Amino acid sequence: MPFLGSPLFTDADGDKLHEECGVFGVVGGRDAAAIVALGLHALQHRGQEAVGITSFDGLEFYSRRGIGHVAQNFSSGPAIAELPGIMASGHVRYSTTGGSGLRNVQPLFADLATGGFAIAHNGNISNAMHLKRDLVRRGAIFQSTSDTEVIIHLVATSRYPTLLDKLVDALRMVEGAYSLICMTNHGMIACRDPLGIRPLVMGRMGDSVIFSSETVGLDIVGADFVREVEPGELIQVSLDGTVTTHRPFGAQKARPCIFEYVYFSRPDSVMEGRSVYAARKAIGVQLAMESPANADLVVPVPDSGTPAAIGYAEQSRLPFELGIIRSHYVGRTFIQPSDGARNADVKRKHNANRAIVQGKRIVLIDDSIVRGTTSLKIVQMMRDAGASEVHMRIASPPTSHSCFYGVDTPERSKLLAARMDVAAMAEFIQADSLAFVSIDGLYRAVGEANRDAACPQFCDACFSGEYPTRLTDVGERDVPAQLAFPVDKVA
Ligand code: AMP
């Protein structure tokens, strides 16, 4: 759900588009909006800038949106009381450094010829600018700068008679990643793009049907997991609870995002039958086998490096210690727009546990290096606290390419791994050694023999540069045919 700055559709901050989101919906039962607020609370890690909930009481749609966290906007009785009804959907959105404002907060809503239509989107439409330009030429007037609104205009102008057919017609024109929760006067439609790039699961709680980006959303409301919404599937739930499924796009090989396992999903979520926590721990095991280090302690960069560090410590038979303590009152480091603010944020977030690291050779484990800001600061922090050697191990291959499918990464020129090989990166972050897990090691950790034999083969474009869809808006210029650097390690 990125932003299409108008009129030239350029990104407002000159950096890459920012888009990370979580979606949640419920049909049936009382207090639908309260259930959605709870579900969104469990999905807060997917987006902390803004939140919105839309409900339907059988006659009218109601909406409430706010900037900030779910708890800041929806913890009070009066806030929820503004959202009556037996059906509701909601959305949490990640930080943007421009183009924000309430008009972009989802669910977006429009009155169409077929009735009300609310839409909440996780993902990124990779031809949204192209489609928007065309729609504007034909007279469409956009209310927001969000790519999701493109879907509304395509639905509104479709010549098919029913809302479902209009939506399918619209989605046929859309490229990229989308997990959608839509509401109409007749019920809810949840769907996933044909490659299933972003996650979406279905659950049940009594007579209510629930959709959530991750299973943690089901856990928090006490719902049972039913199944994943399949790639390319649309699941329609009428207001009386009747469920019908549609697969209009034919069979395609799924390409779910492997970065959900590395960083994005909560570790207590289960995706495609795999525990995210177990996958992260297994990445640590692979990393220890591929890149051992002569060290005294394994120290995670909390929280994102913790499960992999546990796996690394187990495999290498080194003690696991909390050599860095994290403040839980600071959001994710990416939230800060400028490099200066980001640097300060790393320090506010992490502090060295001097008593543990002093005089020790440590292996530091983090999930990824993006710009290198965090690693540089943390390595320095460990040295300042008296660590005698700092060996950095990363629980993903080098992030050498931007994501265009809904994970917030900077433009390619700002990715450390796009500018440097591993030896130069080690020097940049001032580590005694640096190693990344191999791409095959990552696939092994999620239960596959290797990348080529994997079924499904995940979307690993951020590591491989192989994008599974066309990237119309990006243009050929930015889509490299091969890896910038081999995915390997130097110890
Ligand atoms: P950097 O400091 O730019 O190298 O970013 C790396 C840090 O950001 C790591 O500690 C990751 O846990 C975290 N990270 C990686 N990818 C993302 C993302 N898409 N959004 C927010 N944080 C991220």
C-alpha cells in the first residue's frame, strides 16, 4: 500500500515507496469492531504509523481512522461505539515520510453503483502508477495518494454486473502483491494475489468468520485457524455466514515472500504450516554450520536476531547471552525518516550489557543488514563495552535488491549489499568478521532441500534480484538480470 505522489507519481521523500501493512476482518457476531481492534493489535508490528477500522451494520458503513498505534486510537469504549455492526475490517500501516495524512489511512471507502465498497490492502501494486495515469486521463478523480485506490477506480469502472465480477476484472489488470479484505453491503471478500506473495489466513470463532494477515491475529481473539487463503483465491462470506470460494485466475505456482520468515512476521505466527520461530531458529543453525566463529558468547541483536541466535548458540555449543538490552518503548528503527534520526534511534533502542560482553569474543546475530546503520552502531557499542572481538553473523543472505511487493526497503542505491561485497561490508561495519547465511541455507531452514528444488519457490527477490512479476512502474532500468554480488560469505 505505497503512495503515488501526484501529479508525476513520484515518491514524496525521494527514497523508495514505503509500504508495510496488516489487515484483519470479521463477519458475524456482535462487537465486530472490537474484535478487529484486538486483531490489529496483534498485527501492530506490520505497521505503526496509522490505523483504521470500517464497520457495517446491515444498512450503513462507519469508519474511524487515526495516526499512531491501535491502542492510541481504539482502546476506548466510545471509539468502538462509533463502529456498530456485525461486520468490520481494519488496517495497520507502516511509516511514511511523505504523503501521509488521514486520507491515505485504510480501509478506503467508496459508494459504487453496486453499493458501499471498503478495501484494506497489504502489499504493493507494481503497475499502480501506470494504471493511475490511465484512469486519471479517463477522468477519475483520486482522493488519496495510495495505490490501493487504483483498485477502487478499476472496480467502479468495470462493466461487469456484480461486485465480485468487477473485482476480479479489476484484479486482472493489477500486477504485484495484494492480500485484500473488502466489504460490500452483502458481506466480505478476502483475496490473495495469484502468487500469494503476502500472507492471509482464515479463521473461525463460533459463527464468525475471520481473516488476518497472520495467525497471531486469530490467537489474540481466540479464533481457530481454518486455513490459508490460497494464492489467487477469493473467499466470499455473506452477512449470514455463507462461505463461497472462487479461483478465477487459474493455477499458478505460489511465490510467498521468504522475508516474512526472516523478519517481517511475528515469530509466534505459523505460515504455510511452518512456525516462524522454528524457521528463524533453523536459520541460526544453518548459519552456525556455514560460518562458525571462534568466540566466547553468542549475542542477539534484539528482538529480530534472537531466535536465530538461539539456533546459532545451540549448533555451535556456545553460551547464549543477552549482551544487548532493548528498550521496548521505541518503535522499529525504520520509522525515523532521516538518517540522523535513524542513528539516534538505534541508541535509544539498544544498550550494551557491559557486564556480559566485557573482555569477551562475541558473535553478534541480526536478521538482516539493510543500510548498515544498525550493524555499524551495534558493533561499535560492543567494542565500547569492552568486547575483545566482534564477529557479525546475519540470518539472511545480503539484501541486495529493493522489495516492490510490500516490504519497506530503501531504494537500491542505499542498500549496503548493492554497493559492496561482503568483505567491504565487514570493513564498513567494523566487524572482525562478517558472514551471511547462504540462500540455500535459508531454504533449508524453511524445510526445503535447496532453492532450486523448493516447492513453493518463495519470492526471494530482495536477495536474488529475481522478481516473480512484471514491474511496470519501475521500468527495465532498475531490474537487474543477475545478482549484483554472489550470495556467499567471508569469515
Ligand atoms: P539497517 O540498520 O538499515 O541495516 O537495517 C537493519 C535492521 O533493520 C535490522 O536490525 C533489521 O532487524 C531491521 N529491518 C530489516 N528489514 C526491515 C524492514 N523492512 N522494516 C523495518 N526494519 C527492518
